[in-house]
Amino acid sequence: MAPALVDYTAAEKELYEFDDLKIGVKGLVDAGVTHIPRFFIHPPECRANNLSTPQKNGADGVEIPVIDLKGFNENDERRVKMVNAMRYACATWGFFQIVNHGVPVSVMEEMVESIRRFHEQPQEAKMEWYSRDFSRTVNYYSSGDIKGRAQPVPAEWKDTLSCRAADDQWDFDALPELCRHEMKEYMKNMIDLQEKLSELMSEAMGLSKDHLSSTGYLKSIKLSGHYYPACPEPDLTLGTIKHSDPSLLTLVLQDKSNGLQVLHNDQWVDVPKVDGAFVANIGDFMQLLSNDKFMSVEHRVLATPLGRPRISAVSFFLPSAKDRIKPCGPIKELLSDNSPPIYRITSYEEFMKHYRVVGQIGGRALPHFKL
């Protein structure tokens, strides 16, 4: 028998009560729940059902772009191929995979395991990190920013460890000791990879390779370690709702689990696990800056069926702290009589204020900024 439609306004109180327990979704699973609480149940039209398109290679199916960074800076021919591949991926998909990126596999594997260790430690040991005060360097919480949303919506079946730098300077001693070393090594590699991707994305827009780095648009990195516990009723909920990212660029390190999907040509497409790869996607603010030359894209994560949990490390590349209040709009070098600005002048801070209202409930922030 299908579950009745949920009154999320009435269920919101129950969600807040659950949040006050500070046990996370994993705490529910550890308690042995066999039916998920009603505030996790999503409307039928939003669930996985049969709307996804399996990843295929070749002419008979869709193919998420893969960008090979092997030989970066070694010769002009390789560089041109990378730039062309970046341009195609950012303009047509907004979603792609990156291989031969220079981050050691050992660093990637240790990062995933450190996220697992944090979330699978005894509940009492991690409750001290549980907080929705997002001015803190570190937060552990469940189901996104549930108190910053414009209206009640279903909860997400995931727990998150979120870490950020203050004014772009990482205080690694402030991170949980259980995963501090691994996060420190991982972030060092993310900063190096950011420089490569910044160059390629700049050139893919027809700009000088140092354009994005000189503006500070990709200077900051926020890191989220997501843990999707196995769900007893995965067909009723989602790990992460449909959304686009407010960042300029997002890099995802996922374990061997499936579940990540991208919306392409109005179809949900499974994002396959490629050994040693990062999944990358364009964020809303990059679409604004590029004047729609690069496209952000909606994506989601399905709830994990019974078995091993799904784990991912998500790096959000954002403007530097001092540049978040700076007025900006579409990059002027990309504008012409034939390509007038699509978006008005704004700032990343203003953009985020609107995103927090609509983005947390599956809406798009970009239309609000169109001229």
C-alpha cells in the first residue's frame, strides 16, 4: 500500500525534534528503524521511480564527458584538446568527469575512509560537532540547512561533516582529529587541482588562462563529507533533493556506490563511478559570470538501498572572502552587441541570500538575477 501524502507543515515540528536529538540519520539506522519517519517521505513525482537513464557508451546512449588531464602543460596539442573538451563539457552538460588529474589515489581513498570513520564513530563522540551555526569552521548535521528554507520540504537521508576556511586560511587544527591528517592532505591537492581547472576554464571561455585566478572567483573551498546510510525504504526518499550548486565549480569524490544522477535533456542520467576520477559540475554563479556560455545543471542523489552506505567528499569552489561583497556580473570580455549581458550586476553575497531561500527547496536562483 502506497504511503499517504505527507503534510510537511505538520511534519516540520517532528523534523525539528529529530534534529534536536543530534543523532543524525545514522542514529536512526543504528536504532533499527524499519520504516522511515514521515518527514523523510518525498512526493511521488520527486522520487527515483523509473525516470533515470543508465549511463551508456557509444551512439546508442548518453555519455557524460570525461576530461583527461594527462600531460597538462607538456605540449600545445594536448592543451588544446583539454581546453576544447572543457568547453564542450561546460557548455553542453555542465557535468563531467576528470581523470589523470594528479591527485594520488591513496589521498583520495584515505579521504573517503576518514569521512567514514567520523560518521561511524560512537554517537556521543561526534555530538559535540553537531551544529547549525554555519559561521563555525566545522559543522556536523543531518539533512541540509533545514532551518533556512522558504517552506517546509521533505528531509534528506544523509548526514554531513562540513568544513570551511576563515578568510581562505585553513585552520587544520580546528578539524576533528579523527580525520584531520587526511583532510589536510586532501585540501592541499584540491588547491593544486583548482589552479589547473581555473586555467582550463578561463581558456575555454576564450580568456587568458589566469583570468579566473586573478579575480579570486575560485579562491575559497568549502568541503563537505556526506554519509548516506543504507535506507530501509529507499524508494520513498532521497539522499539529496534535486538542486543546482551556488558555487562556481564543484568537485565530487565518490566511493564505489551508485546514486548520483544529473538531469540532462529532461532525463535523469546515472553518473557512473570511474576509478580515480573526480566528478565535476558547473555552479550557478559560474553560469552567471560566463553569461550562459557555461551551464549549471540540476542533480540529485538517490537514497542508498540496504547494504554499504554511500560516502562522498564534495569541494565547492567559491569567491575569496573579500570578493564576496564585490559587485560583479557577466565577464565584460565575453560581452558584445551580439552577446549582451543576460544577468544584472550583483554580488556573491546577494546571490547566496536568494539561493538560501529557493535553492534549499529545489528551486533555481538564477532567474531572479536575469535582466
